[in-house]
Amino acid sequence: MTTAPKGPATSPSGRPPVVDLATWQTARDELLVREKAHTREGDAIAAARRRLPMVEFDGTIEVVGPDGPVPFLDVFQGRDELVVYKHMWYDGAPHQGQCEGCTTTAWHLKDAVYLNARGVSFAVLTSGAWDEVASYVEFMGYTQPWYSVRDLDEPVGGEMGYLACFLRDGDRVFLTYSTTGRGIEPANGSFGLLDMTPYGRGEAWEDNPEGRPEGDQPCWYWRTDADGNATWGPTSRPVPQWTRPGATPVETLGRRGHHH
């Protein structure tokens, strides 16, 4: 049971208006109609996605992992379906200089047990040289498979920073789907949760009511200093790196990429 506020319902500055539960429930139910329509449209888009054609390519093309060069077919781990995230790489950059945008996606995909249970494998592909990538993967504590696809063409190599799906039929391999731009967001559960909050993601492009905290550039909170303050400065790292053993403030950064 809620207690109705005494006198006129007033809100603290920059926050949602204060109402009684019944009024809130009416507004919530109105939004639910739109949410259900959005869900149904998402289901329809997924159905259309499953009906896309596919492109065959040479599955014997070699990628480099902890055991050296292996055919791309091996990335399927014996399963018929494969999802990959293509992780950007900045050659020669220290760990803290790697892409904070790609870090947020990879960090949310640390465990693929539910994909595996559905017969789907997962791997991270990156354009980095394997000797650099291996130490980074160890530092970050990643347990999912990583492979270098340096100097390879699409659909395995090429542009980084998105998700792609592949299908295997024996020794034949096909590209079935890939994302662009914000199409990677389904991999990042934090976005969906932030979108439910009254302050949202806190990014400048968001449509927020007047008086809410002002947004900043995309990705601004993905890189922080040791105290958790969002910054692009010389003491910053991608946010999850501060949980890694031995992470300390830094004075120099390698090249940095803005991944939106």
C-alpha cells in the first residue's frame, strides 16, 4: 500500500511527477500497449531474419587461436550454428588503450553456456595480431574462444565492431546475418536495463524530459578513472578493467577508438 502525499503532488526538480498508484498504473498500462506492439514487431523482424538468404564461403580459411592457425570450420566447435563478435583492435596499444565500446560488448558475452545448450557456438574474432591478443584475453579473464582474423577478408575478417551469424552444413559454411551500428545492442543487457530507468543511458542523443541530468557523448561512461569517474583522460580504462588484478591508474594510453 502506498501513502498519498499530503497536499499537492510535487516532484523534486528534474524528476518524474509524483502521482497516486492508480494514476501511475493507468499511465503504465498505456505504455504497455506500445511495448507489446514493439515486442510483436521484433518477433516479426526476427521471423524475417530467419528467412534471409545466405552466402557460402570457404570454411577452410585459417584463423589464429591459442593452438595456432586452424580452419574457420573449427570455430563451430562441432555445432551447426555460430555467433561471433568482431572486436576492434589497436595495434601496439596497452590493455587500457583498447576499445571501450568493443569491451562492453565482449564483457557481456563472457559465458556462452545458454547458446551452447541451444546448439550455438560463440567466439570473438579480432583483427589484432595473436601475440598481442593472447595477453589481453588473459588479462581480461575471458574464457570464450578468441581468434585473430588479421589480414582476412569478409565475412570472417574485414570490418570489426559487429555481430555475425554463420551456419555449417558438413564442411560447407555460410554467412546468414550481420549487424550494423546499434545492431549489437541485444548482446549488451545493461542497455536494456538502463533504458528502463528514469535517467536512461545518460547520452546526449536521448530524448529526455526537461530538467533531467544532461547526457554526454555516446560511450562516455564506458571509460573511467580508478575512482569510477567517467573520463577520456590519461588515467582512464575501459570500465571492467578496474576489476582485473593488477589494474592501476595509467599515465599513457595507446590509440583509442570511439565505438558507437
